[in-house]
Amino acid sequence: MDCKNFERFDMAKPPVRTKWYLRPITILLSLPDVWKHRAKITKVRTEGLKAPYVLLCNHNAFLDFKVATKAIFPQRANYVVAIDGFIGREKLLRNVGCICKRKFTNDIVLVRQLHRVIKNGDVAVIYPEARYSLCGTTAVLPESLGKLCKVLKVPVVTMICHGHHANSPFWNLHDRGIRPTEAEMTCIFTAEELAEASVDEVNKKIVEMFQYDDFAWQKQRGIATKYEGRAEGLHKVLYQCPVCRTEFRMNSRGTKLFCEACGSSWTMSPLSELSFDGTGAENAAPQFTHIPDWYEWERANVRAEVEAGTYSSGDLEVHVDTLPNAKKFIRLGNGTMRHDMTGFHVSGVDDEGNAFSMEIDARTQYSVHIEYEYLGKFGDCVDLNTLEDTWYTYPHGQDFAVTKMALATEELYFHYRRLEGRPCKPGLA
């Protein structure tokens, strides 16, 4: 780790019950977008449901928070939020009930915080995928989720939103006017049912409820977008050409997705379907019309590299920003990053000549958070976390894709689980 003695975010500070004067403000700030997208919230088995309970939500856009706020109002809630959400507004976020978490770390302090929320008689709102979905489909869920629910001993409720990714995908946050959106709020276990269920049964039910595909939903509903830049940014997710199989040379503009290596191109329809334009190489197989199918093809290719023992990003020049607290990003320095069969390796030198380094073992990290063009000016990055710090690591050049690193992180974790004889349960890590 770096040798600088930064002030650290106080993760152990008890969660605050939402201040009474902020509760109407939270709903007033949420309602305009909820109304704009004519969000339809369907409630199942929630008759008589009262706090405390655990609310597990899927995660595709900021609209998720607003719909959840509308669905549970006027009940008090505490939301688990990543540390970058607290930047410059820690006091406000604490007062509206937010609990800080560093992504993809095993944090026993968070369990104690959630115990306090339940003891206070409030709703514990958790986004277990821990990041926006990259292509509107379910991300891997932590296997510890079922155990957490069992420990908290209160009803378990899921909220699965549809249309939020299609409206504002992670790779291009422009509002595309998708409406109406939909959400189902379902009580999957009462406290009594939870007590009788095993951890495996709880996990199985949660995974079952978290199956969703936003682009399939959009097509089924026939909800078109008029946004003419709808394909822009899609190459961040679809980084490998299925025609020539070249990586890191995909690009996008307007409604077009294209490969700069072979010239192949695709058009994205108002229903978010892809059609091959017939340019580029003659034998264009496989062909994908559904964005998640292309993404899963890339995953399979990464899995093959992992199983062959050849996966590596190579040594990438990077600059690193650190976020030890919620005040602001601090430039740590320049260095190199390698992601390979053993995990992430970052090292460099700060502006004072001091060495810094971070090593994350692939066996201990089931997923990783990434950003595309973070904050609109810093470029793509990999978000690496320990219990005390978060490093935003920005590779330079064009011979990489942070999406591939995210896929490889998951595939490496499952690869080592299989080698160790530990069963990989569908949808769980």
C-alpha cells in the first residue's frame, strides 16, 4: 500500500436514521423522474409488510434509488452506498441514512451496521450486485447474501426494476425516454419462512428473483427510443469483433457500432437490437442481434484464456487516484498495472518519490468495479478496494478493455473454485 498517512473514512460510525426534515425532501426529489418514466410498481405478498425488513434491489441506473424511495415511502430506510457516492456530501448522505461500503470487500463492519438498522426498526436497502449492470442483465451475487438474511431474521423483499438500463445504460448515461418502466416489489420470505429455510434455499430464491434482461424486456414491450446517439459507448462493453475477433478496436458513433480493424459495422435499432450492415469480412459469424449474447460470447472467450492459463492484460501504464475518505480524489501517482492469472498487481511512485503498490489475489476477488469515462473526463478505470482505501486505476493507451478485466476477474475466481473442488452455484460467487 502507499506510505502516505491519509485520513480514512470512518466506516464504523453508526448509521443515522433519516432526519425527519429530510424524509419529505427525499421523496420530492425522487418523484419527478418516477413520474417522467411513468414507473409502474407492482407489489406481491406485501400486504401488512412493515419495517424492519431487508430490501434487495437490482442495479442499472440512478433511477433505481428513486423508484425504491417511492415504493417504500413513508418508511425510513438506510441505503448501502459506495464511498464515491459520499464525495463532498458525507454529512448529507449520512443524514438521509446512507451507509458507506467499499465494493467487493468482506466487511464485517457492514453486518453490524445492518444489525443496527434492523434494531432501529427501519428498512435495510442493499444493491447486492454492487455495481451497475454492464449490459442490462444480472450480475453475479455474493454467496454470503443468504447467510446475511438469516442473521438479520427479518422479512426479505426484492425489488427488480425493468427499463432503467435500456433508458440510461452504464456505457452512455443519456436519458433515452423509455417509459413506462416497471418494477416488482416481492416479499420472498416472511420472518417465519426465513427461519425455516436453509441458507442454500434463501440464496436459490434470491438468484431466481434476480433474473432479468433489460433489452429483452424493451423488445417485448415494444418501447422504442428516438435517441440518435443510442449506440455511442456500446464499444466499451462489446470490445471484441465477432467477425475478425480483434480486441480493443471496436468503436461507436450515432446508431453505429463498428470494428476499426476489419471495417465490419452494425446498426442499433430504436428497440436496441443490432443488425449487421454487411461490411467488413465476408464470413461474419457468429452474428449477434441481442447485446447480452455478444457480451456472453466475450465472456466465453475470456474463460477459454483463463482455463488455458494464458490470460493476462500485459503491463499497462496507469495513473492512480486514491479515495481514502469522502473529501476528494487524491492523485497517488503513476505506475503500472497487470491483471493476470494471479490477480491485480499495481505499483508506482508518487510525486514525492515514494513507492506504492497493491496486490489483490484472484482467489479472493469474485468481481471488480469498473468505470467508463469516469466523471466524463478521466477515462476508463478499474476500481480496486481494500477495507481502508479505494484506488481508481486508469490505464493508458488503447490495448485494453476494463470490461475484459471485469469478466476475467469473475472467471478467474470461479476457475480457482473449481480447481479447489468447491462447487460453483449458479448466479452466486
